[in-house]
Amino acid sequence: MAYEPSYAEQIRYKRLQDTAYQAGLDAATNLEAALALAGMVLPSLANDGPLGSRGFVRLGGCSVAVANQLAEVIAAGAHALQEHRR
């Protein structure tokens, strides 16, 4: 016989999924805003909905130029953080 989750378990899981969806949406929005500050856009950046009970952000594809620019911005930010911590 297959396991049937109780109503309370179903509600708990739904809440976890809703929280994960919101986390993914927030993360995608934050990344989109940060990229905009750097003058960049990832066209297929999106909240991809919950994966299990975790948020999931789809970054998708981009041109080589955007990938290189993103790598440059990330490296500059990482170096700035390292200098700040010293």
C-alpha cells in the first residue's frame, strides 16, 4: 500500500514549497538588480520554481561577451571583498 501523507504533512510541504518559490524569486530579483548595476542582462535569468523544498534560479545561456563580462565583474567584486577583509 502506498504511503498517503496526512493533511498536516501536505500543508507543511506546501508551505516549504511556497517559501522555496519566494526565495528563488527574491534571489533572481537580487541577481537581476546586481547585474543591472554592472550594465549587464542575462536574458533567461528567472525563478525556476521550487526544486523539492529549495528555491531554484535558472541562469540560462548568454553570449561569450556577457559571460566574460560577468566573470570580470565577479572577480573584481571578489578582489574588493578580499581587500576589505584585510
